[in-house]
Amino acid sequence: MLKKLLKYEIKATARTFLPIYLVLILFGVINCFSVSPGEFGVPAAITMSLYVFILIGTFVTTLIVMIQRFYKNLLNDEGYLMFTLPAQIWQHIVSKLLVSLLWTVLSTFFAILSILIISMREFSLSSFVQAISLLYEEIYSVLGSGVNILAIQVPICIAIFLIANILMIYVSISIGHLLNRHRIMASIGAYFGIYTILQITLPTLIIKLYGDDLFVVKTAPSEVLAFVQSLFWLGIITGTILSAIFFFVTNYILSRRLNLE
């Protein structure tokens, strides 16, 4: 059933995102030919302004659709239909989560791709790849093979915290719907409440775990690498725990305390 939910969710959201990605790439191509460092006339300013507007709009739309699909599809009128399907609550949550993650990654990918297209007038793709390769070689020569572990840690940590942030939105909306009135305001309040708690507890946790070592200046590359790797491991563990908490609380509220509009 999870596969069917994913297929339905992708189909329902693709009609929003695919045209945006197409327009974003189109304006990237237009700006590649209209914008040059030597001259920046009115037409170039207009096309670049439109591009920036579309670029920002892409991520704003991603966030809005993420919230809207969870709120309207599960906690509004559509929820009566969705919860009659032969699917468990956790499958609904996972389908929303995975599709939100998919569109967030794709939005980031197409944003970077559009920026690269604009810069291709001055820098070719081969020169960009060569620059990345040289940068990696420089870092490898200083830090050694440990940089490969770091290269694995970074995307994993980003992915886990992205999942945690999406689930934090879901749990905030779910908490807000425990009330009978002012649910949207309650959801916003729950989100900022959780955010504030994390902003206080996470830095405190880091300081307690590392103590004075956090403020000691490290000069040896191996020490710097080991310290950075430990921070990323802590981030991965913390993000996983937070994701699990947010998921189980959301699942519990939707399973036991469901209060549809």
C-alpha cells in the first residue's frame, strides 16, 4: 500500500513542481546569454530579477506544498477519505515524508543546475569539474584518507536533518490539531516552541560533551579532522533520535488522538 500512496502523492504534486523546474531552467538559459560581467543593461536586470524571484519561489513552493499536503490530505476534509484506505497511519506519514524529501532534493538540484547554466558563459562544465577535483586533491593532501569518511558523513547528516525538519513540521501540525480552535496558530506556536527548545538544548549538549576541548585551538590537521568528524557523528545520531521522536509522536497523535476538521 505504501507504494500506491507514494505513486498517488508524486502524481498529485508533480503537476506543481515540474512546470516550476522547467521555467527555472529556461530562465537560467536566458540569463546565460543575456547577462555578462562587462555589461548589465535593463533587459539583463529584468531577466535576472525574474530568475531570482523564480529561484526563491521554488523553495517557498516546496515548503508550502509540503505543509499543504500533510495538512489538507490528512487533517482536513480529505482525511476522512484517506483514513478509509487500507493503509496504516505510519504509511501515510512515510509517503508524505519521502515525497517531500524528493521534491526538496530536486528543487535544490535544479536550483544548482540553473546557477551552473548561468555561469557556463564564463566557466565551462569541464573547468568546474576540474576545480572540484583540484580542491579535493588539496584537501586530501592535507587531511589524508579521512576526508573520504567526511565526504560520506556530510550528505548523510544533511539528509537526516532534512528529514528531522520535515517531521518537525508534521509533529507541530499534529500537535496544533489537538485543539478544537485556532489550530493553525497552535501549530505555528508548537513549531517555534520545539525550535526554541532545540536551540537551547543542542548547543548545551555539545558543550557538555566536549567541554573545554570545544574551545581549544587545534593546529594539527589530524586533530581538526577528528574533531569535525566527531561533530558530524553527533549530528547524525542526534538527527536520527529527533526524527524518531517526531515520527512516533506524529504517528501516535494521528492514530489515537485524531481530530479532523
